[in-house]
Amino acid sequence: MGALRRFTTFADQGVSSVSNFVAVAVAANVAGTGEFGQFSLAYAGLLLFLGAQRAFVGETLLVRYSRTGALNAPVIAASLGGSVLVAVPAALFLLAGAGLAGEQDALLWLVMALAAPFILLQDSLRYLFICQGLPVRALAVDGIWACVSIPAMLLAAAAGWPLLPVLACWVGGALAALVTGLILARSLPAVPAGARWLWLNRDCAFRYLAEFAALNASSFAVLYLLVFPLGAAGVGALRAAQLLFSPLNTVFSALKTAIIPELVRSRGTAAFRRRMLEASAVVGVLAVGWGAAVLFLPAAAGEFMLGDTWANATELRWPYAVQYLAMVPYTIMLAYFRASVANRLSTVMRGVLAGSTLVLPLCFALNGSAASAAWGFAAAVALASACGLLSIAAGRRSKPPAAAPQQVSSG
């Protein structure tokens, strides 16, 4: 039963990713370059707040409420109310973008601002269903979004409609998914209770949000700073090489979402260790398999996907393959820390990753080589993983054998 739940969660993550990928691809086809640039900026802002909500609300749900019976009706309504509160700054940010974009593009930003509450609330419902051990409902909600929006967007694009009606199809699918999710959850957001819920869970929620913010800030900042030693073409090559490995990002994200509830439910039992070993094996095989596929990718296929950028990106495949292999223990340890509520250890490991991501690629790139910068990213992940392993080892050595698991879980 647990394996089926994990598989369904993986499938749900895949459906969600495909729906968003199609939305961006269709937008790129129907919009002009300037209009697509505005859409990309607005979409990036929406994704930023979506990621923040997953850290702030979603991960808190996984850690605190995955045990059987933990999610009662008041908690469900309160957590949804918390998502509404997170959606407010997202919508305000996009509304501010509408004010700055100018009259020609303001309506596009307004549509994205309208979409933000629907999308964030729908995403919280996914986490609720996964916490309840009902990932089939999460898959159903995302499936409705995909089945409603993707055909509508493709038909609109084929009919020659402009970007805004196409985006309206996407938002309509999100609204249909949200309504379905609320019906399945038999709940509505309770905003005042949501504020109390966030405050009661502030020890997890604010820590997870800070970790997310630090990692994203360092990742964005280093790309802009790398323009100085590498130039725009070098940074473009880094992004292109990373794109080749991007499906593994979906795998790592899905693994955390799928395995944390299982670990929480099995905490303190022999099944906990089995779940950890199973997750390690699955994600390790996928990382090795995809890495090998990218390393042996024919030049013709690479040129088809990346165009002229392939020539600069091809030599970066090895460092990125090493980086994503290093992501395997990092992801497994992060799931372990979350499930064990070892918050201090997760903050240390992610803090090391944030700091080293900002420093190492820049230091390695001082010779003007994009390949050196890519090895810097790989070294950052490897260093963070090593720090996580050392933290676990140090914790076990410093405590009596019988008390070690109890002490680690109190993080």
C-alpha cells in the first residue's frame, strides 16, 4: 500500500509539471518576444511564491500532520486559510508588476495576479491529500487541471488566439481543479484560523521558509554575478546544461513529498529504515540512469534541444552529472531530517548549500571557464551532503545508543 501511495505521488508531481510546461510552451508560441518576456517575469514571480508556500505551509503539513488522525476538519480549514494568507503577498506582488509593466502589458500581470490565489490554494490541497494518505485525490485534482487546461490552450493556440485568452484557459483549469479539491476535502479556507495555525507552527514554518529563501537567493544571485567572469554566453551555457538534467529536479521534489509522510507514519519502527533504503535505491537508480542518458546524448539530439548553445553546454555535462549524483544523499538526508523533525540539522545542511552555492562557483570561475563554474556547483552540493552526513555521525557519537534516535528527532 505504501509503495502504491509513493508511486501515485510521483505520478501527481509529473502531471503537475507537464501542465505547467505546456502552459509555458504554448505561451512561447503565441506571444511575441516582448510579451513572452513579460509573461516569463510574472510566471517566475508566481513560482517563487508557490515555492515559498510549499516550504511555509506544505512542508509543515507533511512533517506535523502525516500521522493518522492528525488532520481533522478544523486543521484542514485552518491550513487552507494559511494558504490564502500566503496568496495575498503573491497577488500584491503581481499587481505591483502590473503597475510597473506599462499599459500594454498590465492586463497580463493582472491575469497572473488573479490566478495566484487559485494556484496556491490548489497546491495546498495536494499536500493535504498526500498527508491523509490519499494521493489519488491529489492526482485527480492535478489531472483535472491538465485535462481542462491543456486541450483548451492547444485549441486556442491553433485557432490563432493571443496570449491572454490562452492564459485564461490555464487559469480556468486551475479554478476547476480548486473547486474539485475543495469538494473532495469537504472544507473551505478559514482565514482567521489560518493565521493562528501559522503562528502555532511557526517553529517549522518560518524555519522552512528561511531555508527556501536563502537557497533561492543564493541561486539567483550567483547566476547574475557569474556574468562578470563568464559573460552572458557562459551563463547561458550553464543554464542550458542544467536544463538537460531538469527532470531530476522533479524526481527529487516528488521523492520528498512522497516519502516524508511515509517516514513520519513509520517513525520509531523498523519500517522507517526500510523506507529510507527504498527511497535511496529508487532515486539513486533514476539519477544514474538519467545522468548516463545525458552523457551519451547524441550531438544531433543535443543540437535539436539546445540549438547553437549545445556547443558550449556539451562540456558541462560531466560536472552537472556529478552534481545531481551528489543531490541523491542530500535529498535523502533532507527527507530524513524533516521526518525526524531534526530542524537544526536540516538548517545547517541547507545553509551550507546556500553559502557554498554563492561562493564556490564564483571562485572556480575566476579563470573564465564555464566548466569550472559548473564544477563549483557540484562541489557545493557535495560539501552540503558531507556536512549532513557528519552532523548525523556526530549526533550518534555524542549520545548513548538507546537515546540517539530520540535526540536526533528532537532536532
